[in-house]
Amino acid sequence: MAAGKRSAAGGTTHRRQGRDRRPILLSACHLHPSDLHGLGRLAATAVEQALHLVEEFHGAVAGALLRIQPVGAITAFVYRRARSSTQGLHRCLAALLPAHDQQQAERRSTAEREAVLAALNGLVGDHLAASDNPLQITMRLRTGGRPLALERQALAAAFPDARGKLLVLVHGLCCSDLQWRRNHHDHGALLARDLGYTALYLSYNSGLHVSSNGRQFAALLETLAREWPVPVEEISLIGYSMGGLVARSACHYGGMAGHRWLAQLKNMIFLGTPHHGAPLERGGAWLTAILGRSGYTAPFARLGRIRSAGITDLRYGNLLDEDWEGMDRFAHAGDLRKPVPLPHGVRCFAIAGTVGKRRSDLRGKLLGDGLIPLDTALGRHVHGRRALGFPRSRTWIAYGAHHLDLLSSREVYARIRRWLAQSGMRSSRSARRP
């Protein structure tokens, strides 16, 4: 697909972005040769896992219902041969298909391909990274879909009119940085136009643990602040959904590492962020635990264990390594997180969506934006030490808005713009004081 027109923030956007209501179809024209390599490896793994599932189910039924030896010698031989054939096919694909070419991928990638890769990484991104699959997304900052080299001369060439006010936008689970543009609207591009920010977009593998992405993001921001071609006056972060958790985790790990960019961080805005987890993942964990209790359904619990580390982190909103290290992340357990407060000295704002039309709408109170409940998005918690304590003046509810609507709502944008403009005026007054 050819490149589209220029965006408000500079750079090239893809035509697909403005027509995001169409179903995404990944045809051959969007595939890179190395994608076939990655898809082949992923398919071979899927077949192998399916064979394990069938074998386990076969053993459960044969042993419990038919009262015979669960897996006899002949049956075991058949399954071994099937797995051996799958592994042989895997090796053939690896030998025949071209290896990954990152530079080619960046030059030719389309919005459709980016959306499919983002969804795939959100679902099984930890497996893609562990197996070094070429379909994995590596963290980098981008603009207009183009990766940025975080080196002073390269940044000066990419941004000849670079400003000292940086805005970094962090996408959510199964999303890509291109999806900040929805229904011809992009919060980052408009804030660049209206308030003088330089908007940069983080691209990352949302299937990894939030803490892993947070640590990488902190290091990336430190490099960005050091290499930016003009002195950095201000850094502001906007995190959508999981992106808000990644941003909070980055602040924690940046503080532990003594990073200097934290002194330049002035504002953080959270859009529909599951600060205390997502009910959908808690329901998935409950279902997996129920399936595992019966000999007949236990093999199907394996399907629930396919979901990525990023998804299981959303059960309660994990931010740190300590929240998951040494634990079975699929086990049905309570909230064991270590409380992490909002970063000190940073103006933090939270926007929650609700499907309800007014404050008294019971449906909105129960469902929130359809994915994230109101209290969770606003950082509220029944246990005071877990509550984030956003001041009321720094929270806002978007009525009649589903989760994705937070990306394209003009009312949401107006609220963000007002907050950042007021914050900028306060900073200017403080700078003028003797």
C-alpha cells in the first residue's frame, strides 16, 4: 500500500488509518517474506500444542470412561510420530523460508500488517520473544510509522524544527502506535499543533510483562532526553489502557536507576488505564482454574495458559517484577501487588470512559467503558494504600464513551488540551519567579 498524506505532526501516515471501521484483511501484498518464516514457526508450535491437548484429552477419556490403559504403546507411538513430523516440518520451513530483515520490514510495512502484528504480539508476544520469532515487535519510538534512531544527529535531521517540549504516547494491549489515529483524529498530532509539543509514539510488544516494558521504556526515555537536539524543557506522557501501566512502571524503574529524565517529566495523562486490573482477565483466570479441576476438562485449561504475560498482568494491574516473579501467573490467587504510588512532583491526570449517559446510569457504573470499570480507571480502591489519590480536579469521566472512543473523542481531547495548557501556564509562572 502506498504512503498516504502528511500528518499534522509531520511524517507519513497510512491511508488505512482513516478507514478503521473496515475489517482488517492481511493479504499477500502486506506480508514480508520473513513473515512467512515467523508464521510457519508459530503454526508448527500451535500444531504441537494441539497434539498435546488431543493426547491429554484422549488419555482422560480413555482412562475415566472406557476403563482402559489411558495411552497404550501403539497410541503413544502415533503421537510421537505426529510430533516428530511437526518438528521436521518446522525445520524445513526454517531452512526454506527467508530470515527476518528488520530494515526491509520497516521500509515496507503497511498499517494492516502493523495492526495484525500488534494483536499477535499482545496475545502471545512473550512466546514470540522467547523463541526469537521474527514476528516479535521490538521497543522503539516512532513518528508517522517510521522508527527513530535515538542519536543526536539523526534526531536533528528527523526534526529540523525540534522543540524542547516532548510528548510521548504509549499505546495499549494488542495495539500499535499507528492506532492512535482513529476516525481521522490523533491526540498527539493535535497537541503538537495546538500546544507546541513534538509528539513521539512508543511501539512495543504488549505481550511482555508490564515491568519488562517499563524498564525498557525508562532506559529509552533516558537516551531520548540525552540525545534530543535541543535542551528538553518538558516531557509529558499519555498512556492509553495498558500503556498507562507501562508509563507508571517506567517511572518506578527510572527512579531506581537514578535517571535524569524524571526531573523533566511534568505531566502524565491516563486514558482508560486499568490501574487495579481488568475484570475480563480475572474472569479468564477463574475459568482456567475451573477447567483445571476436572480430569475431563483439564486438557482444555492448557488453552488458557497460552495467553501472554502482558494479559495476565492485567488481572490486577501488575507493575513490578516482584508482582509475578516466582509465582504461577495462571494460578487463581488474590491481589498480591506491591503498591506503587504516582510519581512525586508530576501532575497526573486520569480520564475514564463509561457507556452510561449520565452519572446516575447504573449500566455505566457496572460496565465502565465496556472493558475498564470507572473506579479502576480513576485509581480508586477500597484499600487506601492501593488508592492512587488523583485530585478530583485532575479526573474526568467521558460519558457515552466505549474504551476505543477515548482515542478519538473530541471531548476527551479538549479536556487533555485544557489540562496541559494550564500546566504549561503554571510552569511559565514558576520559571519567571526570582
